Amino acid sequence: MQDLKVALIQPDLVWESPQANLEQFERLLDSVGDCDLVVLPEMFATGFSMNPQSVAVTMQSDILSWMLNHSHNFALCGSLAIEENGQFFNRFLFAHQGRIVAQYDKRHLFAYAKEDQHYQAGNQVIQIEFKGWSIAPFVCYDLRFPAWIRQTAGVDLMLFVANWPSKRQWAWNSLLTARAIENQCYVLASNRVGVDGNGIDYQGDSQAINMAGENLASLRGESGIIRVKLIKEELQAFRAQFPFLDDRDSFEGI
């Protein structure tokens, strides 16, 4: 039974500038220390851009190579704007030992910002098996849709990568806590800080929450790193003591 050492990176993303952002991540990755998994936010190379014709990359791009090159000492994950077969996706990627071992296309596109007019929605949840942990990834707006997320009930850890604005931060914090409590799992969330190219402000609140809804660590308002250790034995003991998931509804056919 292995504990999981995780680093959540909270950057001040440079608008639509992959080179500047990767240089920033290089500095931050140098200081993550001994860990198993590093989590980057949504569209970590560009910010939440609705200009995929200019910023999207392919699965053979230099940015993907950068991820793979940094995935030998720890797993590295986050989302990118991806072009594939003439379509664009907001795609979560999980890299480990020099290869992409899992990907998830954001299901719920943020129509309020016209994301649905520029990107294609995914159609399936996934689960990643990593070092004895079952992990379900989601991207930003997915957080608001518990029925979709509930399909992965029973996983040990849910990951949320986001560009979630400050003016809706109360919803961010509340929904993350709710997802942890209702699914009795660890929740890790990586968000950004700063102001994007549309003048939207982000205050971060990247955080780690345990299966009881208790905040283990968080960071607000500045770029930096959260380091936390997730303890599998505590998760299993909590579920054994409070077997609420046994009474959950089935969501087959969603």
C-alpha cells in the first residue's frame, strides 16, 4: 500500500505564450523535490484561449515532447489545446516514464465563454491506474456536473485542472469540497493566478482535500507549489468506517 506524494503547481500564466510558460514551469519543476505526481492547470501552455487556430498543438508537438522529457522522475499532467483531425480539444494528458499513458477530453465546454464554439467535447470519463491508486481526471467546468463525475465513484483520487476566475471562487471552493465528500475520495485541484488576455482575474486556490472534506493544503493569490502526501490507508479506513458509497445510485447510460 503506497502513499502518494503530489505537487500542485499554481502559475501566473503568460497569455498565449508557450515558451514563457514552459520556462516558468522549468523553474518550478526544479523545486518540486521528491514526488510521484505533478499537476499543472488547464491549458497550462497558453491560458484559457478561445483562439485554438493559433495556439493548439498536435500530439507530436514540442510541448508534448517537453512533458514526456519531464515525466521520468514523476508523472506529469495538465491540459492543453490539442488539434487532431481538423478538430480542437481541451485535452487532459497524463505522462509517465516518457510516454502519454492516459488522456481525457473535457466533456463540459464552457459555453458562457463560447468554448463550445471552438472546441469539441469529449464523451467518456476515464480512470488511471498509477502506483496502486485509481485516479479520475476532470477539466475545470466539469466540476459543476456531479452526475458526470459520479460515474467514477470508488476511485481513490479525483484531479481537477482549471482556469477558474476569482469572481466565482466561492463556487470553486464549495464544489471541490462537495466532490470530495460525496465521493469519499481525495481531491486535488490545480488553478492559475494572475490576469489573462481577456482581463479576467484568477486568485488560484489550488488545493488538496481529503475524503472527509477537510482541506489539507491550499495556496491563494500567488504562484507557487503545494506539496502534500496522500495516505491510502487513511482513505480505506474512512470508507470502511463510513460505507456511504454502498448506497449510491447507478448512473448507467449517462
